[in-house]
Amino acid sequence: MVSQKVSKCFGALCLSVCFIICLPVHAFGSKKPKATPPADPSSAWDDYLNIGRKVDDYRSDSQLIRNREPASHPTDSCTLAKNGDTFAEIVGWGINEAFDARPQELDYIASPSYDPYQIYNPPNKVNVSLMSHRFCSVSESSLQRNMSTSSTAAKMPSSKTIQNLSNFVSRYNSLRDRALQGNPEARADLKQLWVRFMGCLSYIESLGDPDTSRSESISRRYAPSGYERPQGVNFYIDPNQSEASKLNIGLFQFAPGSNGNIQSCIRRWNKKNTSCKISEKASSSEMIRILGSAKQVFNSFCGTSKILDTLYVQANSKNSYRTDNSNIRNNNSLKSPSDRCVSLNFRNGRSYNHFGPLHNSTGTNLGSLMSCVMFE
């Protein structure tokens, strides 16, 4: 577990942010969907369960499809069209929410003196979703650039991992092209690909060992009065973080300081869920109850929001350092935000990346993630 937590980065001023046979990739540019598709049918929940079962089988565990305790906080029950009883369904719901293109709430950290390149509050904000932009092609050289910073070199993944990443990108781009052309099956398959990805990521982040004596001990140490840790909700202390950020909770491991990197999630949540708003100044005790809830609804919502944060920065930044090389024209100008490709594999400090495995923080966790995502 410790090896998966090396690169967590929290705090309001943190600068972070296919399966084996792939369909051919087609250029698509900035073409927009013809119309907004209807809401997911109830069968989508069965699809999410089926994907969760495949991930559980790969992991030889049952964390994603195990029935969970009843809702323990209003955020667990105020948003769902159906009361999901498993983490697979909750993860699927979070992904479904992230398919609506939306602005990311990052401007709260963008004072002019702190943000001279307008990284978090650009003048022209293009909205992002889990299908809004093509993914950039993946190679050893692109990973070396995007996962390095001025002070730290990238920990390069194996050639097998790079191939898995390339296959994932090809699969995503092909499904996205067809979905944007109005193909509902491709749109459903794209959501299932994301459920697979986020389900695997949840295992790397927290579900590998959520119910150890260590997790229980940490929860008892930090828990507010009346709170009891539900099964499957991991409490972890990251020794590499400051006192304010070292406690990590739940599916996608967030610190409970409302002024930290979950502030963007709180702001986005409040615009989507007006009946169960979260105070932007919520106490740590309240955030422990929310992040450590039985059904993990807000934690899942914030997990996908963190993916959108890193895509948003790459799509909108005026600084070429914070976007892929393929978005730089021959005259060194940047492509327009809607025409750029984006990448999941950016190091914190270059983009806004919450998840250590996405830049191979331990040297092996990106490989573990992609082996799970691409396993047949």
C-alpha cells in the first residue's frame, strides 16, 4: 500500500493537476456531438456491475461488486437515480456525471501573482468531459517529457506498459470518434472503458487492502464523534505529506481539508447537486464523514473530477510546458483549446495530477494499473 502513495499532492496551491485488439484511429479534430444523448437506461447499471466483476476477477477479490452498507451521509443518497449498492455502480455513476462537458472549478487558486501563465483561470475556458478531447499518442519520448519536471526525471514504465497505454489511447479515440458521430453503442462502450479504468485505479489507490487493522486504527484516531469506518473505506497516512494533507480517505484517497485539492470537487458538486450542497468551508470532521461515507458517492465524484482537472489544464493552458508537444505548432504557437489532444500521464507540477500511478510515481504502479485495465 505504501508504495502506491508516493506522489500524493494536496493543498490549494499544489501545482499538479482497448483492449488488446484495437479499432483503427481516425482523426476527428474538434467536431462536436450532433445532439445530447438521452440519459443512461437502467441496463447501464448492469453494465457497470459486469465491468466491476471483471476487475474483481482480475484482482482475485470482490471489492467492487460487494454489497455495501446503507447510506451513511446525505451525499450518499441525494443524487442517484437508483440506489447503487456496490462501488462498481457508484464508480459508474461518477463516470456518467463526467460525460457532461463542464468547466472545472480551479480559479479559486489563480491569483494573478501566483498564476502568471493563467494555468487555472485562463481567459478562454473550453469545457472538458471524459470524451471532450482526443488523447495524444503515447511513446517513450512523450512520457519522458510529460512525466518529468525541472527537478525530477520521469520513472519510465516498461515497454509492455507503454504498449498497454498506446492500446488504451487507440481504443478510447476510436470509441470517441464513433460516439461523437451519434453511435449509442460506442458511447456506452466508452463509458464501460472508463469504468474499467477507474475501477482498476480504485484498487491501486485503496481497495487492495481497505480493511486492515492499520486502516481501522487510523480511522479511530481521526474519526469525529459518532463516526464508524464502513467496510471497504480505506484510511491511510501518507508519510510524505504535510500534517494537513497526510490523512487520505476512501476510494480515491483524498485529504479531508476542504481548502485543499477537494475544494474544486466541492464547488463542482454544489453546482450539480443543489439539494445536498457541501459547505466550501466544511470542517475536517464533516469532510471525514463525507469522504469516508459507506457508499463513497462524493469520493467517486471527486475521483473523476480530478481526471477532468488535469485534462482541463492541458486543454486551456497558455504555457506549452503544461500541454503535450503535439499541441505546439511549427511556429511555436499553441493549438486552440478545442483542437488539442490531452493525456492522462502528466506529472504534478506540469499539469494538475492527483494520482501518482498516472505518472508512475513508484516505478511500477502505472504498469500495475494498465495491466488491470487492458487484461482480457
